[in-house]
Amino acid sequence: MKGMGGGRPSRDGPWRVGVLFSRTGVTAVIEETQLAGTLLAIDEVNDAGGINGRELVPVIYDPASQPARYAHYAERLLVDDGVSVIVGCYTSSSRKAVLPVVERRNGLLCYPTVYEGFEYSPNIIYTGAAPNQSIVALMDYLVHSYGGRFFLIGSDYVYPRESNRIMRELLRQRRGMVVCERYLDLLAGPPEFKAVMREVKRAAPDVIFSTVVGDATAHLYRAYADAGLNPNQTPIASLTTSEAEVGLMGADVGCGHLTAAPYFEGVDTVNNHAFVTRFKRRFGDDQHTNLCVEAAYFQIHLLAQALGETNSMDPDLLRPAVLGREIDAPQGRIWVDAQSSHTNLWTRIGRANALGGFDIVRESVMAIEPDPYLVSH
């Protein structure tokens, strides 16, 4: 699906930004919410008069959850549509497919998803959590609260494998252990997850650490419930199970399980209460915000502020204006680190409740500096 028109940008026409989030395919459940956060922020920018009197217009494509299509549409945006800035991608596979395109064409990608770290590109602004802002705090909490025997289960692509590599190293430092490690295809269904739950019962871990994403998340949690396991004793802990996935599986199935994220809908800030109200007014009272919605939302406002100063979509001018910039996001005060191109974000741990949201059980007192290469860990 394509948004408003192609062609080269004019000096007095609207500002155009490329948008690559899937509305179909296995990760559409979360990427549709990222699109919603992006469109809400664009509406807010335009309702406030646009940027230097010019409207911000999205040029939208649906990559259908397929990495090759992200690369294809990124190329089309940068070459045929004359767009220089893209917001989008959810999986690390899609980001890595787009990375060489934006580097070759000198575009700028804003990436609003938690990821595995160990990457830097001058053509990417990372607004999702780095490993030290997510996995480190979660692992410490789990070992302290439940024990150090972990069962690792993930979807079979780069993010889960790299995140589990980090988890193994962190557990080794704290004298924990991985009792089993399993990967399933992104298209895996209930039978595959039921088989994994039988392995879980035999291994008797203290914690199940999940990096399963997309539609398969619901199959994992339902298989857990069907196996009669108790989240108060052996929870599933995740970096990727948000309010969107809980909505897919049902609040009764997700209740009691844990997620680490910079943001949950229940964050108690004035900015967040207003953000949630606007989001529900725009998309429906039954729709929840989540960590990916929030990052997709605030990165548009970061870009808009920088664009207002530079009055140019040239990445060589815009990127320096984004680096170091601060903003009061719904999660709290955040800023983009000028050295790493990653974002200072809050660290929180939430437990899913019966209403489809999360009760926050631990949070940092301020935004945490990104350490994408885990130099200090």
C-alpha cells in the first residue's frame, strides 16, 4: 500500500517521510500499532501547523513481514519517491535488510524496536531499547526472584539468537545456567509449541525466557496455559511480549507473565496519560499503547523538531540535529546519545494483569544511557 504521491520533493510542498511497517504477515500484530503511533504523531505535528508551515506527509508501504520487501520498498522510497528519511522496521532481519540500502543511498532510518545491540550505522537512529536497557535488568530481576535455571525459546532469526547469546553470557557471570534452548520458525503453530512445553516440563526451569515474536507469541502462551504451568512459579519472561500480543492471546492467558520494556501503557506520567487518551480517541477505547507504539510516536516528534531547525530533509543536515536532542516522551524524559545514535531510555519490568495491561513491578529512576556493545557489562 502506498501513501500520498511520489516524485521529487519541492522546496515549498509538503515534507514527505517514508513509512515501512507491515499491515499483513506474521508480525503485523505489532507493526500495525507502530504505524498507528507514527500516524498519530504526524497528525499532531500537522495540527500544530506543520513544520515551518509545511505539512508532514507519510509515504506508506506494506512489506508484509518479509525482509526482502523492506529492502525493496526502502530502495523505492529513496530512489523513485525522492524520500530521504524512513521510519520503520520491526524485526532485526528487516532492519538488516534495509541497512545497506540506506547506507548506499545515504538515507536515514529511524528504528523504533528493542533489538540485540552490537550494531552501529551512521544512517540509523535507534529509538528502541539496547540490551543493557532491557535484557540486563530483566535477567537480574528473574535470578533474584525465581532462580538461575533458564529455558530459552525464540523465533528462528537474528534477534532471538543474539539475545539468547547475551542471556547465556550474563547468566554465566551470575552462576546461572541455560537448561535448554529451542528455536521455532516464525510460522510455527500450536503443535510445535505444545512439544516445546513438554520439554519445559521435563527440564523444570525456574524461568522461561522468550524471544518469540509475532503471531507465534500467542501460540507459546496458550501452550503454556494448556500445559498447566504456573506463572507465579515459572513465568515466561520476555522483551517482546507487549500489550498488543497480550490482546492477541487473551488477557487470561497472558496474566502473570513478565516483560521488560522502556514503556507500558500504565506508566504514571502526565505526558503518558494525555498520550493514551489521544491514542484511544484516534483508534478506539479498546486499543492499547505499547513500547513499540511509543517509540514510533516519539521519534516522529524528534524528527519534527530537528527538521524545524534545519529546514532540510538532507540526512547530512538532519542527523546531527537529531543527535543529542531531548524530548519529554510518554515514558519520561529521553534523549538521543550523540556518540552511539542510540537513545537514553527508561528501564521497566511489568507483570501482565487481567485487564490486558501490565503492572509495573520495577523501574529505573531516570533514563538509562545506551550501551549497545555491553562494554560495561
